Amino acid sequence: MSAFLWIAVGSLAAWCWLLLGQGFFWRTDVRLPRRREPDAWPPVCVVVPARDEAEVLPAALPSLLAQDYPGRAEVFLVDDGSTDGTGDLARELSRRHGGLPLTVGSPGEPPAGWTGKLWAVRYGIGLARAREPAYLLLTDADIAHAPDSLRELVAAARTGGFDVVSQMARLRVESTWERLVVPAFVYFFAQLYPFRWIGREGSRTAAAAGGCVLLRAGTAEEARIPDSIRQAVIDDVALARAVKRAGGRVWLGLADRVDSMRPCPRLHDLWRMVARSAYAQLRHHPLLLLGTVAGLVLVYLVPPAAVVAGVAGGSTATAATGGLAWAVMAGTYVPMLRYYRQPLWLAPLLPFTAFLYLLMTVDSAVRHHRGRGAAWKGRTYTRPDAVPDEG
């Protein structure tokens, strides 16, 4: 057997393991768990950190104000140093649409050691604490919720005894680049953090989706959230880990009617989104970066390369092995494409998308080591001592 055939066999073996041994990450049937309406609906405060969100706020905030929740609920929007009139627009939308009470506050610039979003979340939780909520819904300013979203989240948390119930919002997929990159983003996330493992009692796997996190207020205090994760760039994963360390239970799944309104039509927009946190995900560790690059090459790039090399070199075994690995890869991607209502011919293009993610990850590391760091919403976090990994 040639060396390339052995590599192709290794790739196929990796895909067989991923298919069956990684929590069936590729399936998209993990939705809100079994739930029933509680006898009494607990009070909830919704905290929305917002920085320069005037573009998306009209499509998202009214959906929060219009929540059909039987208990007491209130929305706190934290205007995190916006320069586009986000706070004034939020007040105008509240006057125009009515619904749940809205409070708009501004925390000022974050002190050293805090990421901007988590400083805004801390301020919002501080405002909400006076209302003595049983739950906090942490949601981003670009997320639109169906009218029954809040009651469904609370019912799921109460029924299942979860301290966190989080839904991965359905991201916007309209442009060509969004079709190529966005479904793969969720697919790769689920591969790293299989949803079935997260919700399993006793499992150490922890993750949440920052756009929609229902958090029990008592657990937030016990886990010292957000203070204990104040330096985290990937704040949703850090939050879930902090909750599990405090003995809490976490559930994460895909959303049916919770949608992101944020457009990322260009490759530049999507590249910036991924590069912001990719190296932080690897704990700013060069060896983890090398391992990730090698893994992406073996799992995603070797199969099509084996097909080409096998056909060119007349090795039927190499081409067939690479083709089988490629077919398994594409097959695991099909459910995510269906969830995003995208054409299935995109499935064989997953190696190309994975190559883009490889470049984004390397670029994230290069930016970090050049001192440019992770940039988002006009802020840059440059070094691990400024923004350490989540542990």
C-alpha cells in the first residue's frame, strides 16, 4: 500500500468514528426537550447587550417586547457605548410597539480585565436583580424570537430541571458566501460540542449559544456569572462551563423559531466573525493550533485529494477510499443543509469550506501573535493576560 493510501484509510477511519462515536453530532433533531406548563410562571428578566445595533434592532427588539408570557417579564437593553443611536432607537421602538416594559441603561466603558459584552451583561443583570427574577434570558440584539419563545424556554427549564436552556439561533443564510460558510459554522460547532452530550446528566461537555440563553438566576449567583468569566471572548461556552462547574445542568439544541437578523453577506464579514474567536477556542496554544490544522487536513482535505491522486495515479484503491470518506463527510452534512433549507449539492463542497475555516483559524492566530488580537464591535482584545482562555 502506498503512503497516500494509508493516509486516505486514516481519513476514512476518522469519518467512521465521527459518524458513530461523536454523539451523532451531525443529526439536527435536538430541539427543545419535553416540557409542560408550570402551575405558576416565574418572573423573568431579559437582558440584551447592544453595541451599535441600530441596523438590526427594528427586526429583533419588537419580537422580545411582544412575548406572550403568562408571568411577569421585563426587558433590559444595555446600550454598550453605541455611536449609532441604539439606545434612543430602542426607546422609540418600545413607544411604538408597546408590550413588555423596557429599561435602557448604559454601563460606560468596561474596566481592565472585562470584555465589553460581559461588562454590559453584568450591568444588565444588576438592573434586573431589583426585580428578583427567577430566570434571566440573555439574548443578543440581533435575535428575533417567536411570540411563545420565552414561555417555551421557561417550561423546558422547569420540566427538565435545567439551570441553562440555550438555543442555537438559526443564522441568516441568503448570500452565496453565507450559504457556503454559515451552515458549516453550526456543523463544526456541533462537532466540537455534541448537543446530546451537553444535555446528558453527568457529562463534562459544556456549551451554550450566546444569542439565546435562559439562565436560572440562583445559578448565576452560585457560579458568579458573569464575574467568573469576565475575560472570556467565547462567553457562551465559558458560561456553560461555569454553570457545570457549579453543579448545574445545561441543555443546548437547535432553534425552530429563534432567528438571527444579522447580515454577513461578504466573505470578509464571515471571516471576521470566525477569526475573532478561533484562536481563543484553542486557548491561544500553538500546539493546539498545529493539531487543529493537521486534523482539518486529514479529515476534510485528504478525501478529495485522495480521489484526485488516485485517478491521476491509476490507484483505484486510493480513489475509492478517498471517495468513500468524502461520501460519508457529505452525508453527515446533509441534515444541516436541510435544516437551513439549502440545496444538497453544497454537501460535496464541505472540503472547500473547511479549507476556508482552516485559513481563518490560522489568521486568528497570526493576528493574536502580532498583537492585533480579537477585534469585535470596535474593541480589540490582544493578549491572553487581557483575555485568557475559558479554562
